[in-house]
Amino acid sequence: MPGLYMLDYGAGNVRSLVNAVNRLGYELQFVKDPSDILKADKLIFPGVGAFGHAMEALNKKGYAQPLKEYIASGRPFMGICVGMQSLFEGSDESNLAGLGVIPGIVKEFNKDTKAVPHMGWNAAQVLKSTPEGADDATISGQAINYSINDDSEYYFVHSFAVPYTDKVKDWVLTTTQYGDEVFVSSVQRGNVFATQFHPEKSGYAGLRVLRSFLTGTGIVDDSKVVVKEPVVPANRLTKRIIACLDVRSNDNGDLVVTKGDQYDVREKIGDGNDVRNLGKPVDLARRYFEEGADEVTFLNITSFRNCPLGDLPMLEVLKRTSETVFVPLTIGGGIRDVVDPDGTIHPAFEVAGEYFRSGADKVSIGSDAVYAVEKYLANGCKKDGTSAIETIAKAYGAQAVVVSVDPRRVYVKDPSETIHRVVKNSQKGPNGEEYCWYQCTVKGGREGRDIDVHQLVTACEALGAGEILLNCMDRDGTNSGYELELINDVKAAVSIPVIASSGAGCVEHFDEVFEKTNVEAALAAGIFHRREVPIQNVKDHLRKCNVNCRAVDAEL
Ligand code: 1PR
């Protein structure tokens, strides 16, 4: 398609969208100059990050006016996420005006009633159809529903949304329920189509939506469209199942997926003491995507710091993974200010930027988050805007910043023995202690700090993190189930989503963590790598237990 253009203002992971378009057999060109916009026959605008940042970039680069002209000219337009929000008059997120193509203001979700950002797979209820009522019928060569299906789930990640009101009714293609709110999850009118969710991150269901735009005319005759009212559906946000790949180089220098027992990744059997090798990162990630993982996380557990930033091996892993894996990708390990061997300094947000451009959707910060919180607490809980959490969240949005916590139990006989927050633990200590506090560690668990998990997660939320990846060193690799006391304590302390991690050994552990805690996601590593428990079995079991989860969607 010669005239297919994408409008990128350099704010995050657009590589995944390019890869998705390529996967569907199309090539696209980037808008490099305002005049390119009016050269397009079809235009895709994937917004990333904050509304204000997007509008500022559009205005600064001189894109806003030609974009309005392009839309007014009647040529097909597809917006994604902030690319959809920018079509409205404005957003509570910023003082800058939107493009004003659609009436209405983007609002923040109510944080008092649910975790914000809204992050994960949710349903979209299609409100527009043809008179015959056939959802896939086409008018003028374009499926009215753009292949969005009531039975599928799509990947959302956002803190702001357009509430469903009569004012926007003519525009609404689908609505989605999140907790107590119904919001507009896609819009369509004439030549305009836009989704709040990310089709390029929504597995095969999302690729089908993108394909509908690419293969259709992108223009619908609205006079023939029937619009229905939304019925309040049950909350269909699914619990996410995440496959985690700890990656490091082994003693031969090969990059391998490994897995520790309580963070020790060396073999303990046989003569050798090799790093456990459980497979190749790109291949394993693809396998997990095909098997139905809702997200894939890579943790680079050695820092590879003897090479310049641009040569980091994990960049290549992400680039290759994002060619075949169309669910969100997180990368952790080494997200901090770094210095190249030649002395060049790269601030953390630049390191994160390299990863986003290589295909990552989120970065996960471990040790550096602990140091940042120590500084924040020492400053009397004042933010100074310099931490990796703050700088990355400012540039790429809170939803792109995960904090990975590596806590371990410190047992006490009596809560009065420590100033730290204690919980009563179901696993008694070596001397029969009933209480413990969870000590944060740095450097892959090798060094404990005088800070507890509760202090860490509340401060990280205040600094602007969008999600907590909650490990537990005592449970890691033990197959003994998740650390429920820890998870409940953290979940009660923050309003951002929490991922439970460490200890999954069987399908029942997933059902237990979702039943006994309110976490949004559960992560596992060892049981998936060793093929002890297929992801499909986890999901089948969860469904039997009435836990909402995304169906495995195996083909395009
Ligand atoms: O400190 O920002 O450079 O980040 C380092 C990152 O690497 C952190 O996220 C830290 O958790 C991770 N890491 C460092 N050393 C190890 C190690 O194992 N030696 N991996 C390590 C921790 C990750 C867990 C694991 C779950 C599930 N392992 O997320 O995947 O415990 O395992 P299971 O299901 O087999 O029980 P920085």
C-alpha cells in the first residue's frame, strides 16, 4: 500500500505497530514532515504517553493543522490510544486543547473505586451495525465493526478515558466497562476510526482489527448504520497471566533464559556449577505468546555493562521478539543512569527510551527504585524530579514504569523488635517466630537495605510508578505457592496494579492468588520453562473457578 503512513512523534513503542502491519503483509512510511500527512492515502496515529505530551509534540512539529485537514478531507484515519483521545476537544490530563474533531473531554478514571491505570485485557461491546444486524457486513468495502468482536478481549493501558454520554453517541463504536465506569473504547464515523485499546498488543484479535482497517476502504456510509444503546455488561477485565524470562549470559557467553531457586541460578547437580539454561529468549517468548500468555517479561539479570548502551544484547532480543509477539513486553534489569565504556553518560529515561524503541511497552526498575525511595524518604517525602521513576513516567507515562520488588522475610518474635511494618506469616521462622517484615534488596537480592516493602511501594506510587511486580525471594523457584500475606499487604497499600510473582507450582496456586488477594496479574517462570504446567491449563482451571481470563487465541 504505497500511501500508508504512520504519524510518530517519538514517544514510545511504535515498533510493535510497524511489526504488526508488516506481519499482515503491509509496509508503511513514517510522517517525517507536516507535508507528508496530506500525501497519505491512509493514516495511522498511534499515540503513546500523556495527552499533553502528544498535543505539544503535534503542535511543535506542525502536525496538528495538516492532521485536521487530512481528517476533513475524508481519507481513512485510524487512531490508537492517545491517538484516539487527541481527536476530542481536550483532556483533564492537560491544559492543551485536543484536535476537536469529536465533542467531549477525556476524563481521569476514579482511583477510589479501582486500580488505575486500567491495565489489561478487557472486552469491547459493539454498538454499531448494519440494518441487517450482521456485525461483519460491509458497507462500501469496510466492515462497520472493524472486526471488533464482543467475545474477544483487547489490551488497554490508560488512566484517562472518554465517559460514555449522549453527546458522543454518534461516534461510539464500542464501549467498555471498567469497575463502576463505562467508557468509549472505540469510535467510528465516516472516515475516522480509533481505538482506546492497542490492537498491535491485543494478540490475534487485535491483528484482525488492524487488518480490517488495512484491507477495507476505511470509509463507512453512516446513513446506513444502526446504533444501539450500551447494556451494562459484567466487568470483563481479565486477570493477566504473565510469563517471565530471566535472561543472562552463561559461562560460554551465550544469552540464555535461566531460572533460580531463591535467586541462585547455578546448577546444583552433577559436577558442574553452570548457569541453568532453559532455552533461548526470543524462541521462548514466541512460544508463550502462542500458548496464550497475556504478557511477557524479560529480566536482564546481569547488567551487560561492558558495552555501549546502543549495543546492549537485550535490545536485539526485544527487536526480534516484537516481530512475532503481539502482547505487551516488559524489560527489567539495568534501568538506571548508565555510563558507557567511553565515559558517555546516559540518564535512565534515555536507557528506557532505547528499550521502548526496540519494542518494549514497559520498563521494570529494581535496585534503582530502592535507592530513589531511600533518597525520597531522607528528603522528608519530597520528590525532586530526578529519579528514574519520575523521569521515565514524565516522558512515557506512568503505565510504562513498573517497579520490580525483591523482598525477603526478616523474622521477629514480636512486632516491637523492629520499626518496620510486620505481618503475621503462615510460615514460621527458624526459631518459631510468627512475625516478619519484608526487607527490600538490591543487586538481584544480594544486598538487603533498611527499608520495608510497604515503604517502598507507597513511595514508588507517589513518585509515579504505574505498576508493582512483587517477587518474594523466599518463594522464588520453590513451587510452594504465592506469598499471600505479602501480596495482600502491598495490594492494600497502593492503588496501582500489582503483579503477584514467585512460587507458582501448579494451576491451583493461580486460582488461590486471585481468590485470596485482589491482584491484577500473576507471573510465573519455572513451571512454564520446564513445561510442568502449560499456560492453557492455568487458564482452563481459572475459568472453571470463575476467574475471568483471556481465551487463548491461536490463529489470525
Ligand atoms: O536491579 O533494576 O537491575 O533489576 C534486576 C532485575 O532482575 C530485578 O527485577 C530482579 O528481580 C531480577 N533478578 C536479579 N537477579 C535475579 C536472580 O534470579 N538471580 N531474578 C533476578 C529474579 C525474577 C522473578 C521470578 C519469579 C517467578 N527472578 O520475577 O521470575 O520469582 O519465579 P518462579 O515462578 O519460578 O517461582 P535492576
